[in-house]
Amino acid sequence: MFLGYQNNKIKFYTQEKLDEILYNIDKTEEADEEYVLFGDEYLLKSSVINELLAKAKEKKQKEASIKAKSAIEEGFVVYKNAKIETNTQTVSDLNTIRQMCVVLNESSYNWLSKDDILLNLIIDKENPVENDDFVKIGILITEFKNMIWTEKYTDYLDAINNATTLEEVENIDINYMEGE
């Protein structure tokens, strides 16, 4: 096989050596390796595959990150048989309400869950880890977020980074909400 160059780019990849004047080729050279058309020039097949694999991995990593953030914003934990959202707004609201209740010396607050269950959440300044519903919910939400980022997300990144073909990358199904 022969390569034909124009302006330092491989524009021809043929079985027969081309006439440099007829085809306006700067130079020709014999090639032992396989080349493929990529865009408007021929490139070494192995480098094209590596480039495509790298781009596919980058795209899949972005998908993993976006879906992890989405899982947290759309997710929930179950507390007292009610679904409590894990999104930023809910976490902020729970923190603000608890602080307000402490300042006002309130011992409980009614909270409507994601699935419309009314919960009477207890505030206990003396034993918050054992008795304070707000603290218990906060722990559940923290564990949920930790599971998304430190377990599932890193597992997906490992699978992406260990993939050796485009097909392997494409076959990685990123779903943080399995079983919900």
C-alpha cells in the first residue's frame, strides 16, 4: 500500500503508487501498516481507534458524573416508611428548620414527605444521634450520597477506564437508581 501526501497530510491510501504530478501529491511512500480515512485525511488505524476509544471513555465518564448528580437530586431515602428527598433544597430546608426549632425551643416539626406522608420529626438536643429525627435523616442522606459517589460512581469509572474496546465502553449501562 502507498500513502500520498498533500500539505503534510495523507490524502491518498492506495494499492498502486500514484503519479505525484497527476494527483498533485507532494510525496509518496510505501506503508506497511493499515490506514483509515478519518475526516479529510488518512490516519494510522491504531491511532484512530485509540483516539475514538479515548473520546468514548471521556463521554461515558461525563455521563457517569451527570447521572450521579441527577441521582442525588432526584433520589430519596426512606425514614419511618416515608420517602425523604436527597436533593440540595430538601437538605437545606431540613437544616434550616432544625436550627429554627432549636432557637425557638420547639421539640418537633411536621414534615410532609415526598410520598405525602405527614411525619412529626423530633428534635433532641440532648441525644441527637439517638433521638433526633433530623440528625437521623441527615445521616441517611449522607450515606446515600456517599454510596453514589464513593461506591457506584467509582465502580463505573473503573469499568470505563478498564474497557479496551468501543463496544465495551458503549455496553456500560450507567444507572444509579437500580432497584428503586
